[in-house]
Amino acid sequence: MTNPSLLILAGDGIGPEVMTEVRKVIDWFGAKRDLKFDVSEDLVGGCAYDKHGTPLHDDTMAKAQEVDAVLLGAVGGPKYDTLDFSVKPERGLLRLRKEMDLYANLRPAQCFDALADFSSLKKDVVAGLDIMIVRELTSGIYFGEPRGIIEEGNERVGINTQRYTESEIDRVARSAFELAMRRDKKLCSMEKANVMESGVLWREVVTEVAKDYPEVELSHMYADAGAMQLCRWPKQFDVIVTDNLFGDLLSDAAAMLTGSLGMLPSASLGAPMANGRPKALYEPVHGSAPDIAGQGKANPIACVLSFAMALRYSFDQGDEATRLEQAIEKVLADGYRTADLLGEEGKQPVSTSEMGDAIVAAL
Amino acid sequence: MTNPSLLILAGDGIGPEVMTEVRKVIDWFGAKRDLKFDVSEDLVGGCAYDKHGTPLHDDTMAKAQEVDAVLLGAVGGPKYDTLDFSVKPERGLLRLRKEMDLYANLRPAQCFDALADFSSLKKDVVAGLDIMIVRELTSGIYFGEPRGIIEEGNERVGINTQRYTESEIDRVARSAFELAMRRDKKLCSMEKANVMESGVLWREVVTEVAKDYPEVELSHMYADAGAMQLCRWPKQFDVIVTDNLFGDLLSDAAAMLTGSLGMLPSASLGAPMANGRPKALYEPVHGSAPDIAGQGKANPIACVLSFAMALRYSFDQGDEATRLEQAIEKVLADGYRTADLLGEEGKQPVSTSEMGDAIVAAL
Ligand SMILES: CC(C)[C@H](C(=O)O)[C@@H](O)C(=O)O
Ligand SMILES: CC(C)[C@H](C(=O)O)[C@@H](O)C(=O)O
């Protein structure tokens, strides 16, 4: 039997640094748990633009379609801010999501016990928090046509289109209900059905899908109220399902609330491939953090946890994923902290690679 | 000289209750400060639908266009959830905003000293917080065409359109820069220029307008990062300018952070009328809270503070507005609390009308 294949796209900024630590973890699983992967690497984002004039080369796109899972670091940086919209680093990531049809973006917002004090929220509001945001990732205003900047009369007009078909809503809703079934069986769907017709359809379809999951308690909330409630009492939620744009804002807010931004992974899943595994891309929620890139300050945990999600969702190795997550909890409990996890305390932070080594040691 | 005119649209849910208290305050200013208003009342939202079959009657719309300022309570309620989209209570409010062309929605997010403990955020994160969110209110995805639910192939598709012209961005940006000039001279503009062309145009136009305000320090932030930063360290902001939809979510999140949701007012301003006053509508940020309506539990302060904003922005009575704001601070310092401001403390809350009376007494 051949080994499962992983394509690593480390990307820009702190992407390569954190991915170096993930490699150590991957190697450990190969050596000690006989979980071997065929790992290849390629470029995405600004670094791909620098080399090829495009943030994602067609060959890289083709490779991503063939592998069992893609692991991505982060894309973007100030150097690329003035690039034309069509070749911005983000377009590479968006093309991957769209062409691999990764419609369900799973973003756990979890508060690690050792870090509860680090949130800007009061400890009792976030301690033990564990919610899962399921964000639709391949449609909505991110991809809808028409779009662009046109001339009209004497001025320019910027246009984007929010578009959701019933089947697009249906499939991501099913992913969310399935997750809720394996958790606390509570699902909250968020849109602006009071203002947007696409939200009206969203609510209708989610309500229809709910009939297939009678055990799950479904509620609906306007996205603005959702933003409020996430800030007020996030523990009221178990699974949240929402569209691409609302999911972008709400999951970032939720991630920040946990105080664990440098800690949070994500999985983007599509339909099953011939081998039964879903098309999949795993990436940390944090960005490329160009301000600290190359200084050994970055926290590799979010990216390592993204690999744990890969073990769980792509390779059916839930126990090994848990093993890795527990190693990280141990490292945190032992007091290891990268600079982002220290705040005012004045302790000496560990470097990116010291954190990676500590995780491997804890394994 | 005739008195300035006010149209009161109390609306649904707790709207009428809180507006009763505002009437006491208006009467006090008439009797004691010789600031008399010609006050008329009418219907908006669900109650207008109940009477007229439309959430805003044409006659009411015409009145709103003629008065010096509109004071609105809140609209909506579960009773109207199943109504057709076109006659939902919210459509009444949206029609007012659109036809009066109230493009600049000012939403102060302020943390009242007496309530800092009440936020879900740590006290040092929110104590003394005072930011102003300027939300574009008459364009974007709230109003863009095409919109609706159409049939395509075998399924339905929900469509909304985000559309911004240069002049729409220009005018709301100017409102925000003007406000920044009277505050700490810092403006942060939020969009998703990395994903949406309408955001690219937004960023360009705001950058252009900045040339007319060289004293204001302008920054740009992606809206998802903005949601994060609002949760992490909101005091980094002075004035924020953003589009209609982002403004909806971000201002609600910011309001919740302050712990003062029942306390926050808003002003929606348009172009100057013949008399020099801007077209204007004032309303609390909170909703119609149907769960507590009619029980004397609602906090009238947000609505009273909306009247204070009217004094300042429509009637050039900044000193009187400050007088009213100080009366409210005194009432809070004296320990008056409606139920929403009590949390677990187990103290006895004051009723809506006791709070109104206390404010008048403090005046
Ligand atoms: C980098 C950017 C295109 C992306 C998005 O907007 O989806 C990011 O913010 C995210 O949430 O993954
Ligand atoms: C009631 C609703 C239409 C409205 C909006 O979405 O603008 C409300 O949420 C607000 O923020 O004023």
C-alpha cells in the first residue's frame, strides 16, 4: 500500500517557519507511529507570484487536486499590497478553495485552559469554551458574478454579488448537522434574513435539512445579533453554520475571544474522492504576520493543530489526533509560551523551533 | 419663530415604553430650558403593518421628510417573522433610511464608568472606552439590485448585490473625517479589499478623501481583522468608517463589548435641508426585545441618549445634550439600574418609568 500524500504550501510571512515545526511532527508520526506520508512542497501566495507571476501556478493547482490533503501556512504581506487584485496572494488561496470545491470550513474556537487568562474576556466567559464554526467557503460574495469596478456615468462603481443556490446551502448545512450530531447536538444558523433574500433562502434550506436531523436542536440568529452574542456569552453555542462572508468575520471574532489566536486550526473539506477521503485543505486561522516573520517568534501550534485535524478528518486517525492535541496541552501546562502567549508577564518566550521541539518531546 | 418639529415613531416591542420616558425628557426641556418641540407621532414596523398592511404608510414617509428630526424606537417581533419579505417590519425602517437618504449612521460605543464591570470583557480593556463607528447606511448589499430569489435550472438561487459608487463612499468618508477632526484625529477604514472589488474601490476613495484632512491619521484594516481587534483592544480605535453590512456586525459587536447595550444611541444623518439642518433619524442601537416588552423592564437610556444626539446634531444644542448625558451618568452613579444592568447581583431593579423619572429628577 502506498503512503497517503500531503502537499505542503507554506506560503508567505511566518508560513514557512511554522511549517518547519509541523514537519518535525509529521516525521515523528512516521518514525514512531508508523504513519508515513509522502510529502511534497510547493508555492502559494506572494512567493508564488515572485517566482511565476501568479499566486498559484497551474501545476500546483493540479498537484493539490491529486493529493490526499493539502497543508497550508499563510499568504500575503505588505510587499504585495499594491499588486493588481487578480494576482494578489489571496487569489491563490481562494483558487484552491474554489477549484477543490472545499465548501465546508471547520473553525473550532477553543479556549485552552492554560491560556484562559490571556483572553480580553473575563475568565468565566471563556474558560472551557469549545465551539465549532462551520463556514461556507466556495460561494457567496467571495465568488459571485457579476463583480468588478465599472464606469457608470461619470464615476466608478464597485460591485460584488452574493449568490447562494439551494444545493450549496444544503450541503454545508448537512456538514454542520453531522458535526452537531457528534457534539452537543445544538446548531445555530446565522444570516440576515431580515435584510437579504439570500438569507431568507439560507434559513429556509437549513430548516428543511433539519428534518433529517431530528435530534439536533436548531436555532436561527441574525448575524449582527450573532456577533453580539459571541462577545457576550459564547458558551451558549455548540455548532454555528453561516455563509462565507459572515463566517469570515464571526470566526475571527470567536478566535480572538478564546485568547488563543495563534493556537487555532481550520479544516476545509469538500466532497469525497475516489478513495473515500474528502478533498481537504488544512490551515491555521492566523495570517502571515509579516511584522514578526523570520524572527523565530511565531507560534507554530495553530499549524500543528491543523495537521491534527488532517489526521482526524482525512486519515481517520482520531486517536493519533487526540494524542497530538494532548501533547500540546501538556506543553502549555508545562509553561512553554511563544511571545504571542505572554502579554505583559515579562517571562522569557520560547522560539518557534523550541516550541516545535517541545511538542515532539511531549509526544 | 416656530418650534422645531419632531416625529416620534415608537414602533414595536419595547419601543413605545422607552419612548414614553423620552417624552418626559422632551417635556422637561420645553418647560425648564425653553426648548420647545412640535411633537407628532405615527406608526412604523409591525404596528404599522397591523393597521395599514404596510410597515410604513406613504403618509408617514411624507411626514418624516418634512420634520426636523425623526425619533424611532424599535421595530420587529416574532409575530411578524412569517410575513413576506416585502412587508416585514424592518422594511419600514429601511425605507425611511433610504428615502431620507440618511447615509451616515453614527454609532458611539462608549463604556459608562458605572457599568465597566458589566462587560464580558476585562475591566481594563473597556473602562473609558469611547469610539465612534460611522456606518454607511443607504447603499451596499442592503439596497443593491439585482436581488431576490430566482429559479435557475432545478433550484432556487438567493441573490443580493453589493454596490458602491465613488460618490457614496466619498460622502460617508467625509462625515467620518469631520467627526475624527472633532475627536482624536484617528480614522480606521474597514473593508475586505483583499477579496471584494467594492472594497478595493472603498479603500481608494477613502484614501483620496484623506488628502483633504491631512491632520487625520488614516489606517485601513480588513473587516475580519477589525472584528478581532475590536474584541482584543478596542481602545486602539477612535473613529471607524465602514460599509452598511460590515457596520451592522461591527457596531453590534462593539456595542456589546461596552457592556452597555441598553445604553447606546445612534444618529442617522443625511444631506442638509433648506433650513441647514441635516435630514436626521435617531434611534437606540438595541432592538425591540419582544421577550420583555410591556413589562416595564426595558432600559430607556439608549433612547433618551438618542434624543441627546438629536439635540447635538440636529438642533445645535451641544450644551443641552451634555447636560442630559451628565444627568444619565449621575443616575447611574447613584445606583439606578434597570434589569438589564444588574446581572447576578440580585439587587432590585428599577422599572422603565422609574428610570425615566430619575433622569428627569437629575436634570
Ligand atoms: C486571506 C483571506 C482571503 C481569507 C478570507 O477572507 O477568507 C482569510 O481572512 C480567512 O479567513 O481565511
Ligand atoms: C433591524 C435591521 C434592519 C437593522 C439593520 O440590519 O440595519 C438593525 O440591525 C440595525 O443595525 O439598525
